[in-house]
Amino acid sequence: MPHLTNTISLHSRLVKSIMGLTLLIIIAVSMSIINMVDEHENKTIASETRAWANILAKNSRQFLESDNDNSQTALSSELKKLISTPLINRIHVYRLNEDSSIEYFSSYNKNHNFPAISDKIAHISQLSTIQFEENHLELIVKVSQGQHTLGYLFIQSSLLEKQSFIKKLTYIMVSFLLFFLIIAFGVSQWLFNKTNHPIVKLIEDVGQISQSKNFTLKLANQPYKELDILAKNINVLLLRTDKHITRIIDEHQHALSQNQALENRLSARTDALKESNQELLSTLEKLHEFQGQLVETEKMASLGDMVAGIAHEVNTPIGLGVTASSLLADKLNEIKASFEDKTLKSSQLKKFLTDGVENVSIIFRNLERAAKLISSFKKVAVDQSSAESSTFNVHDLLDEVLLTLSAKLMSTNVTVSVICPEDLNIKSKPGPINQILINLILNSIYHAFEGLEQGTITINVMNLSDQLHINYSDDGLGIDDSVKAKIFDPFTTTKRGSGGSGLGMHLVYNLVTQALDGHIVLDNEPEHGVCFDITFPVELAAT
């Protein structure tokens, strides 16, 4: 049975739904009641504050009109007598002078916990309407006599009693919330127990039928309409399952009989084919052995071309070295004879030393060139026979290949242009890469530039996304359209009667795809010559 994920029990869903709905309703009702009470209290306090402000402003007129020096003290005493409510925290009275300046006149503080505050003269226009602060509200009204303004009265009323009442109301609402949540939990438990028993019985009956695999059994009628409909549908499903299983068994028996007949016929034909296949396998093995021998012959042929080129190239510096050494020996004999006859002149010795230095330099340069050619040939020859991975510089590898083929390239007047970063160090198989480049270059020399006075080969190397890309192209005669489709097939050659084996490009294809696990593609639409795009995975090495 597959494992069910993202499931939730009916009990959990029922309890969470009922309690969540109850919680939302109670919180919504509680917030509404608290907001209504808060707004009502704010309006009541604002109304009382404005009423007290008007009463106190009216009683302050006579003191503002009086020129008596004790009018300020008298007004303060009058305010203390008049204010009989704990609602008011502070009172300021300001007098408007004849020059339109406003000055502080008198004040009232509720008690010592309400120290004096700075005057509100600068905020008269702002406080002309009631402004609610965190714990109080503020208002300034005019003190006037008829149309004449005598001054202003600032009143500050406390909101602490309202806030205390709101807090008590909040505690009551939280208590009601907890009470109703307990009731909701009990109701949800009761509903679950009432509905869960028939569901459990139905699950047990279905499990028993599944274990016994007796699909002829039927589920009993259920007390709830929905469960009863489910039970009837399960009964229909059980009936159809039983019929389906019976049909499958019959079809299986029929299929077994047909399979037996087919096996007998196939056995007879298989015996006849085995003999034919055996003959084909032996023939195919011989063909693979012959093809392998030809591929090895092709490798040795390319190595032979390099040997011939290296031999010709090495002969030149060695010949120059022999000539220079012979000339140096003759000069040395002349000096020796003059020395023994005591006829040696200083000018003769000086000329011998000058010629000797030049000859030794010639011998050294040519022997060094021969050693470099032989070393390069040995490295390329060893790499050709090795398919092991190693870390090497791609630019140096190209230089070594071109150096071993330099004699062949010079004799055919072919120029090779290499575009490759000098610091490109990779970890790969240098042997297959050597063989690929040598076969491509020799293929261009023998086929692309045949009959041409000169030619150019371009090798463009770059590393992109852990892939080494080698774009090889020449400006030779190109490839005939009839050969392009099968250029990588074995034994494909245009010089079959002239010693061509037709395995050069097949060897290149196998080296790229198998030894290097890469891809080689022939560009079908170059402007002239041929163009091969070679890519294979490499690992960049630290420079």
C-alpha cells in the first residue's frame, strides 16, 4: 500500500475548525465591543471636557477684566473651588492684552503628581479642537465678553480611568474567550465521538475484506446517509473487482496456452538461426581483427612520416656541426704546427680564436636544434602510444606536433596558423590529441593541397565551460559532396589506387569519440577547404 502524505485526522480537523471558528467569532465580538466602548468613552470625556471648559471660561471673565493685582491668585482659588471632578488634570488661563499679545494669567493642577507644564500659547490654533494624546486630551477655548475676546482657557483631561475600564473589559473578554474555547473543545469531542464510531467500523470491515481477498463479502448498512452511500458504492466496487479478477484469470490461462505454443515454434526457429549466427559471428570477428590491424598500420604510417621528416630535419644541423668541427680541427692543426715551428704570430692566434668561437657557436646551435628535434619527436612518439591522462600545456603540445612535421610542411610550402592561449593548461590525454592533429595535418597535405603551390592550415583552440574546442580548417581543395556523408566511415578514400587506406579520418573519429569522449563535426558549408569542429571534456589545471 503506498504511503499517504499530507493527511490529517478527522478529529484534528473537527477540533481545529470548531475552536478556530469560535475563537474568530469571540475575538471579533470582543474587539467590536471594546472599540464601541472606547469610542463612547472618548466622546463622553470629550463632551464633559468641553462643558467644563465653557463653565470655567465663563467664570474666568471677571478675573481677566479686573485690574486688581490679586486677580490671578483669586482665579486660581476660584478654579480649585469650582473643579469637583477628577477628570481634569490641569487648567491654564491666558489673557489677551490690548496690543494683541497673549500672556500667562493663572493655572490649576490636580495635585502634586501633576507638576506645572509649559504654556500652550503657541498651540492655541491647533488646540481649538480636542486633541487626544496617550493618557489625556487637550482643548483651548476662548474667554470672551460678548464679541470681545478676553483671553483663552487651556484644559487637560485624564484618560486613565477610561483606559483602566478598557483594560478590565479586556480581561473579562479574555476570560469569556477561554470559557467558550473550553465549551467548543467539549462540543467538538462530543461530535467526533458520535460520528467516529461508524467510520471506524466501516474501516475495519474494508480492511478485513482486503486481507481476506474475498471480494464477494458486502458491507452492512450505515446509520448516516453519507456513510451508507459510501458503503453501497464500495459494495458495487467489490462486485466489479471480483468480476474483473475472474476475467483476468481466464485471460491469463488463455495467454499461457498461447505462449506455450509460441515458445515451441520459437525454439524450433532459434535452433535454425543459431547455426547461421555462429557463422556470421566468426566472419565478423575476422573483419574486426582485420580492421584493427589496418588502424594500427595507419598509426604506424603517420609515425613513419614523422620519422622521415625528423631524419631529414636532423641531418641538416648535424651536417653543419660536422663541417664546423672539421674546419675547427684544420685550424687547430695549423696553429699547432706554427707553435711547434715557433712561427706563431699573435694576429694568427687572434684570428684562430675568433674563428674558433664562431665555429663552436655554430656547432652548439646546430647540436641544440638536433637535440630539440629528437626530444620533441620522442615526446610526440611516446604520447601517440599512450592513452593515459596527464597535465600539460596545450600551446606547447601544438608546438611539438608542428616541430615534428616541420620538414613535411616546409617541403609542401604549407603554413600553419595556431590560435591558442599560451597559459592554457589542462588535464587530459595528450596521446590521442597528438594522433588527431597529426592525422588531420597529414590528411590536408596529401589531399587538400595536392597540386597547389601553397596552403594554409588554421588551428583555433579555446576552453569553454570545461570543454576544449579545437577548430581545424584549411584552404585546400575541399571534400567532394559524395564523400562528405561518409567521411568518418572506415575505408573511405579518394586515393584507393594510390596507396590510401581510407582509415585516417575513421581513426580520428574513434580517438575523439572513444578515447576523449567527445564530438567531431564536419562543416558542410565552408567558403573553401574543409573545417572540423572538435570538442571534448577536459579539466583545467592550475597555471
